[in-house]
Amino acid sequence: MTLVFMYLGLMIVAIAILAILFILGLTFLIVGLVKKGKAKNRGKKAPLVFIIVGIVFLVLPVGCGTVALLTGATSSVKTAIQRRLYEHPTDRWKKEWVTDNSAAYEAINTMLEAADKGDRELFASFFTEEIQNRPDFEQRMDRFWEKYPGGLYREGIEPENGVPGEASYDHGSVVKDGYAVYSIESGGQWYFISLDLHYQDTDHPEKVGVTSFVMADMVGRAIQLEEANKISDDYEQSYLTCDIKNGSSLTAKRISGIPHIWNETSEDKLTKEQMRDLIAECYSVQDLIDKGIGEPNAEFKMYNATGYEIYYGLKSEGGRELFLHITASKPRGRIIYGDLCYEDETDYDFEMCPFRPLENDDLFSAN
């Protein structure tokens, strides 16, 4: 990265010098031409000197600019001709410099449009050569097409949280990967897509392409997230799945945009103010249960997190569902803090339960 910044700094300095030379050269040239045009300066050397100096100063920036324009034009023509010879969309990733965002944008938009049109060949062409050559690839394609609901293409769809990824550089060898998650509403249902990309590999271009396209409805996505947290040596995420749980007995709800398996309880829901006041009296999640609000409606734990995520449904407000999100030390343990959530966001302005440092635990009576 330091080397990149050094080259960038040198480039900025070079452009600045060329700009100064161009301004000086143009100034000398104009002054010389104006002086030469005046009758009183006819036969004098000064105007000619100004003109020559101006031309000398202009030679380098104009020459460099001309070379840059010709190089750019030649490169554009060459690229346009080369692109005509591309057989698959990912050929551009293999032979040109692309960013993680542009690769993800091209993949999700083209693949969903192809899926809606039933163009299996175009859809499949985004996967790496290695994946396309797997013996179960066509079988997985068949299963995907059987479940795909259709109508999910949206022009310019963007990922929820950008395209995080990783890159490695080793003596000129560059490898880059990216990951993106998309959520799409269609026909009153929510669908989620996880997209994995291997969008640059200088030594192994045959490995460049989409490495995973995993799609699910609300319940399917919630189950996927829970299974992904059961980390084990034999766990492997499918590279092509359309997990639609039609007829499932399970239900799920979006909380801050993330699906969770939802267990409805018989207890009456509290308002956000009532729940906030109740939490203030409780040390643990078990205390909340003992006060009659019932078992949590949803629970979740990230494999790499120390806290447990607990969710309760609250009384709706303004036609929007409300939820209490608690981070606890263990499934029914100490309440660390609490947030107010909607389906698509967290409301940090309404404080359900401020963060409770461990040293303040003596303010509460532990069970």
C-alpha cells in the first residue's frame, strides 16, 4: 500500500509540473505573439524570444498529453475489439482490472435478469470453470430452477453492506475475493441472496468467477444463518441453492433486516415504554421471564461472539412492528444492553437498556 501511495504522489507531482510548464508556455507564447503584432516591435528580437521560450515550455506537456490521448484511444479500441471476443461475462474479470463493487454489480444484476428470463446458459456462465465442471453442477442447476420464484430482477440492485472481501499480493501474483448479501421483496415475500466472488487471480484465471450463489426465502435464510454458526470441520456451504420453504411449519421475522426463526407466545405484548421500565428492574433474561413476559420469541448466537442475542416482540406502533433486542451473557443470563428494533433498522434514539458494565452488576440482585 505504501508503494501505491508513493507512485500516486509522484504522479501528482509530475502532473503539477506539466501543468505549470503548460501555463508558462502558453503565457510566453501569447505575450510573444501580441508583442510581434505591434508595429513598434517590428524587427526586435524580444517577441521572437518570448515565442520560442513559450514553444519550448509547451513541447513537454503537449507532447505528454498527446501521447496519453493516443495511448488511451489505442487502449480503448483494443479493449473494445478484445471484448467482442469474450465468450463469458467473467472473461472481462480475467483480462481487465475490475473492482469488487463492479464485479458484484455485474454478477447479481445479470444473473437475476437471466434467471427471470430462463436463460440458464448465461446464468451458469458466471460460475468458475471448476464449478461448472463439477459432476453435480447440472443437477444443482435443475433444483435451483425448480424452486426459483421468478420476478426478482431489479435494475441496479445494490448489496446491503457493500462488498467486503480480501486480497493477497505475492511477487506480482494477485488474488481477490468478495462477498455480498442482497435482500429483495417480491409479492409480499422477502428473498435473500448470498453471492461469493473470486474476481481476480493472475496465476489461475480459470478460477475467476462466481463461487457461490445461495438464495432463500425468510425461513430458509434464518435456517441458513443458524446452520452457518454450527462451525465444524465438515461444514461446507452449498455453492448453488434456492432454499424456498413453502409449506414449512416454521415462521420467521426480519429484525433490523436479518431473518430470525420466530416462536410466537401467548403472552400480551408490551409497549416499548413498558418494556423499557421492566428491564430497568431486571438483572437477567430469566428475571424478565419470571415477571410474566414469557420465553423469548427468537434467539441467536454468532459463533465468534461472546454474547447471546435475545428478541421479544413489542406492540406495533404506527403500523410498524417493534422488537426488543437484548444482548445477554448467556441464554437466560445477565442483560448487557438492549435496543429497540424495527423490521429494517435499529432505533438508537430510543434507549431500551443502556450498556451495563460488569462492575455495575452489584446494582442488581443476581439469580
